[in-house]
Amino acid sequence: MNLSNFYYNLPERSAPKSEFIRTVARRCNVGEPTVRMWVKGKCKPSTSEHLRVLSEETGININDLF
């Protein structure tokens, strides 16, 4: 499983997707649009700290995120 799969498997009809985006954006000190770009695979985080946060929030190994 990668980051995109994780995100798209979150429940649609409730707030987990929005909350995930907000939480990651806050923890990484980036905007929500940036996190959405990561999730969609349009760009990747530029720092190892961002990758660590994503790994912690998703439970996905850093090497498997993208």
C-alpha cells in the first residue's frame, strides 16, 4: 500500500479524509493543497521530516509511500 491507496481507502462519507489532510499539513507546516498534491502523486515531499510524518500518520514504511 502506498500513500495514495491509503488516502483513497479512507471512508468517503465522513471526515477522515479531510482530517488526515489537515493533520499532515499542520504537522509538516505546509498548506493543505501541498498535502493533496502528495496524496495524488503529483509531487513528493521535499524533506525527510515530511516523509517521517506521513509514515507515522499512515503506518506505511517510508520506502513504500510513493
